[in-house]
Amino acid sequence: MTTTASEKKDSPAASSASAAQAAPPSDTVTLTIDGQKVTAKKGTLLVEAARAVKNEIPVFCYHDKLKPVGACRMCLVEIEKMPRLQTACTTPVAEGMVVKTKSDMATGGQNATIALLLANHPLDCPVCDKGGECPLQDNTFAHGVGTSKFEEEKRHKDKAFELSENIVLDRERCILCYRCVRFHDEVPGDRALAVIDRGSHGEIGLASGEQYTSPFQGNVVDICPVGALTSRHYRFRSRPWDLKSQAGIAADDPTGSNVWIDTRDGRVLRLRPRENVDVNDAWIADATRWGTLPAERSERLAQPLVRKGGKLVAVTWFEGLRAAAALVRNHNTGVVATPALTNEAYGVLAEGGLGDAVSVWPRIAATSPQGTLAGLSSSKSVVVVGCDPWSEIPMLAIAVRRALVPFTRDGIATGGGGKLVVIAAENGLARDSAAWLKASGADLARAVADLCDALEGKGGSDAAKKAAAQLTVRPSSLVMGPAFAHEPGNAALVKRLQAALGVVDDKGACAGFSGAVDRYTNARGARELLGDKAALDAASAAGVLGRAGAGALDTVIVVGDVPHCAGFPVDGLGKARAVWLTASLPKDASTKAGAVPDVVDVVLPLAHVYEQGGAFTTLDGRHQGFDAAGIPPSVPGAGPDERAKADWYALALLAAELGRVTPHDLKGLRAVLSTKHAFARIPLNRNKTRTELTVV
Amino acid sequence: MSLSVTTRDAITAEVAKYPYKKTALLPSLKLAQKEKGWLSTETLAEVADLIGLPHSHAIELATFYAMLFTEKVAPVRVEYCLQLPCALVGAEDALAKTAKLLDVQLHGERGTRHGHTKDHLIELHGTVECYGACHRAPMCRVGDDYKENLKTDDDLQRLVADLKTRAAAAKSQAH
Amino acid sequence: MPLDYQPILLPNPGRTTAVALTEYEQRGGYDGLRNALRKKPEDVTTMVKDAGLKGRGGAGFPTGMKWSFVPKGPGPKYLVVNADESEPGTFKDRDLMEIEPHTLIEGIAIGSYAIGCELAFVYIRGEYTVAGDRLRDAVDEAKKAGLLGAPSKLTRADGTPFSLDIVVFLGAGAYICGEETALIESLEGNRAMPRSRPPFPAVAGLYMKPTVVNNVETLANVPYILAKGVDAYKAIGNPPNNTGPKIYCLSGHVKRPGNYELPLGKVTLRQFIEEYGGGTPSGRPVKGVLPAGVSAPIIPAANLDAVLDYDGIKGAGSMLGSASFIVMDDSVDMLWAATRMVEFFRHESCGKCTPCREGTMWLEKTLYRMMEGKGKESDLETLQFVSKQIAGNTLCALGDFATSPVTSSIKHYRDDYLAHLVRIEKKSDKKGDKAAE
């Protein structure tokens, strides 16, 4: 936040004195808003300057993450020496400006906007999902006159237009603030929605026959200031006042999107972005929003299963753990951990709770990237090789795009101006790319070498020369797909490209970002906690799957589920029997054909990420904790013995059953881990959200 | 049904004309409409792709500007100005008489009327838009052409004869 | 008696064909540009400032001042000609472009030199295809003659070649493009929706570069200033506020509608209608006159002695605007007239901002109901209330414009509204059913 306020609202007299004493630095101006002196950085918009001193000017079209447009006229304020009311959302502060947001003239303008917006609004709040969290409702109560003179027939438009399988549009409720259209234009840049027709016929939509296919659709529901855009997944399911919001971290996103987990009676009903300007800003991908919603608790497996006489039978946890331990004790055992567990779970494994034979599967990059996503977003030259962030890690695509196109923070355009060169088969950022050298498979290495030649001034194809010419400004970043980076033959090439781009300076520091990006939630946590074991390919001769395949292991414990990947390493197990700790099975898994692979003898049900506590580490090394212990992970009424468990807890219980003592509570476990690992020293739920405004 | 090579070349030439390619969108949509008569979703997409813009831009323009059509229109489109300067000197009468001579039933209210001949070759509109021919009122536009000083029955007879000639030409061209 | 005045902008009244380059040069054409190029650009701006030329598009902003706002220094700058003449009752720019294209081109060239523009755009409303063709032809003529081009054959005062290309761009039907920031949006390939200011076009206009937007008639005034000098220009009209010639469009209930070029401030509205327009065809008295198309308050018959210039029309409670006079005799039902004008604004509202989008629709619906004979006395209050909610609260001036037909007609012709109210006791009275149309 760039705004500072010179004094607190409740002490106007004292404040003017202090403002007079301390001469403001030249990049600030001092103005008066409703009698209160405010010092703000030049360029700050009035609406933000007022917000900094807790004076909320009502808005609809203004959104601090989008370019101001001054369309809705809700924020009309009176400014001395100006004949007309001005919109606070488009007017920058000026020295000596005297602003009145609550004068008769200003409130007259604000009332007018409400009166005109409501003239054609259906006022169907009782059946509207937005009811209770609706800026139109709120502003009407605070700034409307309470009665309407409108006696004509209201305008009729589509009430439940299906924009996509996710989003429903009520065109009667829409107040044409254009936030949704602007979001797609400015943030992902896909311009997935359009304004159709003109004037009072205007509406949001697409050409007939065109599809709304953006991977960021859900964000328009969040920013819609009325109930025009609603989620089909949440429609009519709850009222906001019945929801509890719990801070969480996205279950599928290696960039670590911060989310609000909204629950009702302990049931997760929806996910929303939780603002964190350093991570996801105010957005999340649809894959997170809808793809990670837990199934109904009553539909999920909560009890362990044990194979008896060839059939899986539901048992108590006591029996389940005993059966699992029996498979481990006195047997050659290995653990396969997926790269989506909590750091705490990796901690139990790292502490040797289940023995030393631990491998990560599917394979992840051997080393962590250098630099940060913030560095990536402020790079002037970006190269993407062998992956398509847009379709693989959508929020990473947003981070890349910020380097290229200015984005809006607190109403002011910032960043941008970088150039992107993509060497890949697919490129969701094609419209923002300076160059796209299409290549896949073995051609990738050839294309990279070609670009290196051009960057080093040693020739290269014309296309590579053109691309290289775009990559002259530093800092620079390199984003690589894991498959390309894994290939041993590419190691030297990667080094050469890094050097040619100058991603690392003389002192070894990376101001941008450089490395392979795993798409799994917590690959970096696995790598940091499991060390060399994580770097090892599970299928290699020394890896757990390699050894099981060779017949060297009797038992394999598979921990977790693998989003973005075909389920379970059944082919890699050889003759070994398996214990599976999973959160993905339905309630009827024991009888449902194919739900549990034949090699599995014991199933221990895990809680959903959103129902447990722990920490993930983002692909750029940010540790983010979450504690959703308030959300019960199992069927109401079921005894504690029949509940699905947190991943670390289930592992700790199994370790205890094997006689290896590990703390059974999150606090105790984290205390043990904190001696070696930084993540455990950062309190859960202490993630930075919005940077607090500085009040001087 | 994609655009002709001529139109596509003309669009490419438009793109080259301006410092930023997006400026070429409006003239390009007009070129496409000139060929197709109207702008279907497919045509909009083709024009946007040709210039290298998201499709949403094309539909936004096509539905904003009155001279662009996103629905099929008759080959002969007649637009009578019914705005004040014309309306004061008999534009409403001229429109009504033209409709009668063409046996067109007009729908709509006040300043906005529309109707078409039974063979759908001629479309009649009354609009509130002023076309800048107030000194030669009443007037109408036929396609891109201005028909002005439509004061007497003879003037209207001549207009209708011209419309019928155009309709016949359009019909024979379609065959 | 009509004034003894030699027109400058449209020197050939009644002509319908375009003046070609040779003919234009024979009567001294492009002397203004040659004179300008012998001066420093900023001196050209000063001359235009001193001449007192005000924008002829409607707002009446001093042209030289507008030019002087453009920052000096490197980087592209644009001159954009607003030829989106769409105000009902206005047809002066059309004649200027169709008949005197070179006057405009010369004005563009002088303005471009003054502000440092090398690529100028003429944004012509889409319906004016003839004007577009003729202007393109004239640009080609001027290029061939070396008057335009990148570079042209002319030399600037600093010895470098004068370089200017002019792109003629046709719109596609949107009144709002007459608003300069909406015009810029349209030229950039967007929906023509006005931008919020700041930034002003002079700082960040077309493609976010410094941009001047001038009306056709404004620029057509410029060659004379440069060719004949500031004093000669100021001798025309009614200084200090009303210098130069003005084209007045006359339409509606007059015998001789058309464009009349007159010096500012030399005739009254009554003289104009009677002596130039020949009075009403019906011989009936004038009931009211719209002086700026449909965008400014109606001037009632009582104020016909107002002088035709910026101050005179303002004194009569209205605005000179584009100087498009629509005359209405006493047969006109002002509720009907107001409805037709509001229909226009409802149709042309771009929809970006709430008051204009929602307010024009509300006004139209209420007026329609009154026209159907279902009006109530409280509707007059409602119409004034809605007008008040729109006026002053919109992003651009279109919202304000939309309210003036309603508020001024209620003010001056309240009886016309009352005649449409539901009157149960007079149901049998045939006069009560006389609703116009």
C-alpha cells in the first residue's frame, strides 16, 4: 500500500499540527478529506487515500486490483473549486485539495446513482446468492434514500443465463460495472467476456456460440458487486451469515494460493481467494476453487479397510493400524510419498517413523528453483521452456504475465514491460508472448540450443535471433517444465541457457526466478524435508518402486493421492503388498470394483487437506501454514475412532503402532521438527494477507 | 464460409495502415460485412483471428455500432430519419407512405419502427438517429446512399421504384 | 436585410461538388500553410490563440489554448479531427468536407505543424461515405502535389522537411463518438465509451500519446488566420469573445433550411429565421428554437432577439454549441418533441455510466406513458427528479444534454404536458385525444 495517512481520524486538531511540523517528502501531497488532513503519495486515488484513514467511499465499479474506469458514479464526491462532482475512484490526490464525501452535494450524487441503479434492478434479494454479502445491498442501506419514484415496467433480461458449466449470469441484476470483463482483460489477459450491445440494452456475455472457457472464471463471482454472476457449484446452497470462514492454502497449487474455506456445519461449501499480494493477490484458479472442493463427507470413506479372505472389510482404526503394522513388522518395507502431503507428514517420514526406505512419487525435480515468483513477476526477460503454465499451473501464468503487462495495485498501474519467449508445444500466454518457438519432445533441446546460440551471438536461426533480441533487459527468469529439466542430457544445456540469460548474478544471487516447476502442491516441502530421498527417482534401482519391482520389498506404504496424475503406482509394486493412506476413496470403496487396487491389503482414510492442519512450501520456498482443525473431518456423530485422519497424524499413529514414538499432536510434532526446519517455526495461520496500511 | 481472399487481403492492408493493429478492427468488420451482408459469430471470429485479437473484441464492436449487424439483414435496407428536423417536415408521413407503397407492415413504437417486404428483399426502418441531411429533409439512407428531399408523392414514387430495382438486382445476384 | 458578408469557409453557397486542389490554390489555398511553416510552431499556436478562435464542435474551448497544452519534446503526437457530426440538426461539417476538403486539410496541416504531429486522423461518421471519399481524394491530391507526405516537399522554418500523413477513418454509427475521448476509444478499436479524465487527451490521448482533437469547422477556420493574419480574422465577428465566421445550420419549420455562414454576433435569432430562413412555411408563429441541435435548452419565442454568438445564446438561457438551429412553429406539441429527443439520447447513450444509461431509459419510459395519455401530474416532478439525478453526475456531457429537452420544455411549455394528463371528466372531449404524431 502506497498511501499513508498523516493522522488518525479521531484527532483532527492534533494532526494538523504534526503535519505542519513535519514537512512531507516531495513525493507526497497533503489534502483534506471530510475535515481530516491526509498525506498521501502522489498519484494515489482519492478513494484509496480516504480508505487509508478508514473513510470508506462507496464504490461499485472501482476495484483496487483493476484499472479505474469511473463508470458507476457511486463514488461521487465534492471537491472544492470544482463545479461538478468528481469520481473519487479516478481522481488523484493533489496538494491542498479539499474533499467532501458526505456533503449534501456529494450525498445527492451518491443517492442519485443508487436511485438510478435500483430503478431497473429486480430487487430479488430473498432468492439471490449474493444476499448478505452484496455491495449493492450495503450501499443502498448506507447511501440510498429508501424509496423509489420508478413507476414504469422494469427492464426484462435473462435471469439464469448459463455462461459456462461453472457460472450463471442474471442479466437483470447486473449493474454493468464491467468488473468481470475488466478482470479477464487485465489479470489473465484472456478477455474471456464481452460487453454486448449498447446503452440500456448492454449486457455481459459472448457472441452466440462462443464458449466461456477461461481457467479463472470463479474470480468474477467474487468481484461481482451484485448477484449477477454466481457459481453453479454454490448456487442456493447457503447464506453468507451461516458460513464460517477458515484461512487455508490451496490443495492443488504449488504457488500456494491463499484461500478462504467457507463451511457450514463443518461442511466445506465453497472456496474463495484470500488476499495475499505476495502470492495470489486476490485471485485463484478454477481448478483450485472447484477442483479441490471435498466431496460430501457422508460420501467419503472414513473407516479403515482391511482385506480379509480377499475382500475388503471396514474396521476400526485400532484394527486398521494393527493390520498395517503387521504388514510392516518383520517385512522389507518401503514408503512411497506423494508430493502433495503436508510438511508435517514428510517430517514424520524424515524422522524415520516408518523406516529409511522412502521415495517420492511421481517424480519431482531434483533441485528447487532459485529466486522467487515476485522476482519472476518483476523480470524484464522471461523464458519458458517445455511447459505451459496457463494449463498446468494457472496461477504461475498470472505471475509470468505480471512481468509483461502492468497490473493494478491500489488503483495504480504497476509493473509490466517485460518480454516473454516460450519454447513449448502449448502456450496459453501466446497473446502476451514476444516470441513462441513451437517445440516438443527432443526438439525442445534443439530449440533451446538455437536460442542459446542467438543469445550468445553465435548465430542461431532467424526466429531465435528475433526472440533473443527481446531478451536483453535484466533481471531475467527461466521457467522450465520438469520433464525437460529432468533429462540428464539437458543439464549442460540448462546451465548454458541460464548463463546466456544471466538469471544468476556474479554473486550467485537470482533476482528473478530460475528452475523447474513441479505442478504438485508440496514438491518443495518434500524436497526440503526428505533431502536426497526426494531427489531420487522412485522407479530407479535404488528407489522404493524400483526395489519393489525387483522383488526386494514385501510391503509398500503409499501415502497420499496424486492430483494431475493417474492415481496409484500399481504397476511399480511387483509382488509387494500395499498399505494405502488416501483421501480420495468413496464411502463404498470396499465393494466398488476397481476403487482399491488388488495389491492393497490395508486402506487408512485420510482427511481432506481443508479439514486438517499443517504446512506447505510453495515452489519458490514460501512456508505457509494452515489449521483447519475446526472443520470436523468425518461424519457427524461418528466416534473419533471412525474418522479420517490428517496425513501426519495417520503416519504418527502407524509409527506408534510400530513402536517408534513420534508426537501425536500438531504442536508437539512441529516443536520437534522446528529444531531442524524453518517451516515449523512459523506459526500456522500467520500468513501475511493484505499489507496493512501505514498510518503515520 | 470463410471470407474471400479479396476481403482478407483488404483486412491485412488495414492492419498495416495504423500504428496499432486494434485500430484496424472496426474498418475490417465493415469490410467483412460488405462481403457477407452481416456479421455472424464465425465471421467475427475470422476477422479477430486475422488481426490477432481475442474474439470478444469483435462482438463488442459489432454490437455497439449501429452500422454493424449481428443478424441477417435484407439486401436493400432503408433507414428513415425520424429525428426532430426531419419529423417536423413530414418524415413520419414519408415513411408511412413508403411502407404503403411497398406493402410493408411497420412494427415498433414512436421513433423506432421496422418492417420488411414479404419477399424479405427490402427492409424499412424508422430511426431516431440524425444523418446530417436536415436541410434536405425528409430523407432516408438506402444502404450507403442518401435519398434526400423526399417531399412529394412523386419523390416517394421515384424512391420506391429505385428500391424495387435494387431488390430485383439483389435477387438476380443471389441466383 | 441580409448582411454584406463574403463567406470564407463555404465561399460557394449552393455548390455541391468538391473544390479541387487547383481551384483551391487559385483562390489562395495553402498560403496559410506556407506562412505557418515560415514561423516557429509555437508562434503559430500563439496566432490562433490571439485570433480568439473557439472550438466549433460545441464546447467552444479556445483552440490555441488546446494546442498549447500538448507537451513539447520527442515522441509521437496526434491531431485527430472530430468529423463525427451526429448532432441532430447539424450538417455543416458534411458540407465543409464534401465541398471544401482542402480547407480542412490545410487546417489539419497547420495544426499538425503547431503541435508536432506527423500522423493525423480524420474520424468521420460512418454514414458520411461521400465526405470520406472526397476527403481521401483530396488527401491524395495534396500528397501528389507535395503538400503532404512523409516527408512532403515543403520545408519547415528550421529547415527540415515538413512531414505529415493524414488517415481518413470512417466510424460505424455512434453519436457518442462526437465526445473526444469516446472518439479516441473508437479510433483505438474499442467501443466508443468516454474516458475518465485525468489524464486529458493533450497528455495521454490516442494510444496514450499527446493528442489534440479538433472539430472540422474549427480547423477550417485556421488557414484564414495564417493567410490573412490575426487582425483580419478578428475583424470578423464580435470581439473579444466572439471572433470569426460561423456556419449556422438551419432546419425544421423554415422555408429555406441550410448552412449559413455569418460572422459571429452580427444577426439576431429572429433575423436569422426571418431573413435567411424565410420564416415558417406555415406562416404560423415560432414556438421555440433549439440552438444546438437537441443538446441545449429550447429558446422560447420570447427570446428570439438573442444575438447569434456564444454570449448571446447563453444570455437567452441556452448554448450556442454546434449552432444547429431547429425551428418549431406553434403547431408543435413540445411533449412530443421532447420525447423524440429523449428517444435519441436513450438510443445513443453508450451505457458506460449509470446516470445516463438508466436515466435516459427512465425518462423515455415515462414520456412514452404520457404520450399514451396515461400521464399524471406527478410525472412532471418525476421527469424533473430524474433529470436532476442525471445532470452533473455523468462521465461525459451526453447525460446533461439528455435532460435539457425535458427540463426546458417543462419550464417553457408546461401546458403541453398538462394536455396529456389523464382527465377522466373530459374523456368525451375530442381535443383531449389529440396527442400528437
